[in-house]
Amino acid sequence: MTKNKLILISTGGTGGHVFPAQAVADRLMSKNYSLHLVTDKRALKYLAGAFLYMRKTIILASGVNEKFSSKLLNFTLLIISSLKIMGKFFLQKPKIVVSFGGYPTLPASLYAIIFRVPLILHEQNSVLGQINRLFLPFAKKLFISFPNTQNIKEKYKNKIILTGLPIRNKFIEAVNNKKIKRNRYLKILVVGGSQGARIFSDIIPKSIQNLGKILQERIHITQQAREENIDEVISEYSKIKCKYNIKTFFDNLEELYDKHDLVICRGGASSIAELMVFKKVAILVPFAKAKDNHQFYNAKFLNENSKIILKTEDKFCPKWLSLFIADLLNNPDKLQDIQKSYNNKYKDLHLNSVNKFVKELDNI
């Protein structure tokens, strides 16, 4: 009998969901698995690697944070998508359904339960997400990215496997373990997740403006900004003596991590794992309205296991940031001190995540 090599991969449409799923898909495709992707239209702009070549089913629903009428429409569309998945895979059952969380995973997860296909859940964050909580009772295994993930009931803890967060291969190849070299310039990378962050566009230019011209000239800024306010951000930086590069999205983030001294970012799970892998000096400003406050708990985990800086949105202000940047410029040894504070076991956890993830799937 021919071994079943079909795996259904289901993921939400944000970068935080898509990128770990892609890392796993790339490895599975190299092992000659047949793959089918189920996601929503938001994911289309992030698709790369194996995702470009596999078969796809695009969920029609547009989101869950909408008005009641929109939620009702989305629910109807999710039911239709569920029926579509059931029809498509009625005769050819996949070996496994792997869900990376987010509402678009609901149809594939329902299919797995009804047709008794092993369901594997992966949680990127330090807090178990709503959809994963819903399906955990029916799942065979729950792969987690960080130790002590919250919101998991005791009776389900025997399903847990700590895999770490799957890192795309281009990031692994770009990892540079060299110590930060002393340099009269401070290169700052500012990223706000896949959609940018308004708070960074407001606060960071003002903080640089507070510095004297001599210090401004020693700063290089690479910053992601939202499309609707990128012109405003560029205008603010044009008044400052620092060098700057402002874009709505960077597709070479692995190179930018390697070239910059300080990263200012949100608390998304992928950002946390990437900072651990690259051992970057960082200021984390979690998105305060993230579901279950998961970005704060992601950032808190890294803050407790290194000397990186955690600032809530209400504490992140131009005055504090100006003083912090000036201190780094005047005391460059502090960069090395923070970098050395990283725990190598968590770096290794995420670097080896894809290997462990795929090995576990092979054994199911």
C-alpha cells in the first residue's frame, strides 16, 4: 500500500501565522510530501517558498473583529468553506491536518475532527489562542513555541510538545554570532509587524529630534511605516541630521537584523524568536490591544531571559527613548552587555524548531 504523503496545512493570514507555516512547508516539500494550503486572502502577499507551488484553498471570510452583520456573514462564509474542504478531501484523506491558528483554520480543523484525521495544532504565542483553545480537546498534539504557554488546561498538557517557533531557512542562513563591533554610528531597525506601527512613527522621530545634531549624525534609521502615514514620517526625518530609510515593508528582514545594532519592534512571536536567534539588542513595545495580551507575555518571556528592554505603550515616550539612545551612543559597551545576556538554549530551540516539528509529523 502506498504511504499517504498528503498533509493539509491551515494558517491564518497574518505574517505571524504564515511565516512559521512556510518554514515547515518548505521542509516538508523537500521530503516529498504532497501539501495543500488553506488560508485567507490576507496571506497572499506573504506567500513564498513552498507555498508558491502547492495547491491552495482560499477562505472567503474577511475577519472576525467586525460589526455583528459582518461577523454573521463571516460565519456563513466559514461554514461554506468548511463544506468545500469536506467535499474536496472526501475521497482523498490527508495523513495529517496541521493548524497554525487564526480563524481561517476553522474549516480544516472541523474537517479533521469529522473525518478523524489527526489534527496537530501549533501555537506561536506565549498564550494559547482562541481557535487553538477551541480545538485542543480534539487535537492529537499541541506544538508550542515557548515554555509555560498560558491558557492550557491541566488535562491537556500531555498533548504538549515544545518545538519552538519554526524559523524560515533564510533567517537561519543569515544568523551571525559575531559580537557587535564598536562603531561611531548606531544603526536602528524599527519594525512594527507585517502592518507597521503608528506609535513608532509618532515617537521615534521626536526622540531623535531631541538629540543634539552631533548625536543625530551618528544615527542610521531603517523604519517600517504604514502606507497611510509614510510621507509624514519621511517629512519628520527630513528635518533631522540622521540617515534614514523608510518603507512600508521589508522583505529582507534577515539581512537587516544582521546589519543593525538596535531593534525596536512589537511583541509578535516571530519577532521574539528572531531576536533570540540573532541575539539582537532590542526594545519591545507590545501592541496593547493584542488578543489575550499575548504580545506582552511574549515580550515578558524574552525580558525575563535577557536584558532586552520591555516598554508598554504608555511608558514608551520620546524623552525616555532619547536618553536611552544617547546612552548607547556614549557607552557602546552596553550593546555587547545586552547581547551577551541571551540564553543560548532558547536560540537553539528556535533554530532547531523545523527539524523537531517535521520529525514529530513523520512519526504520526
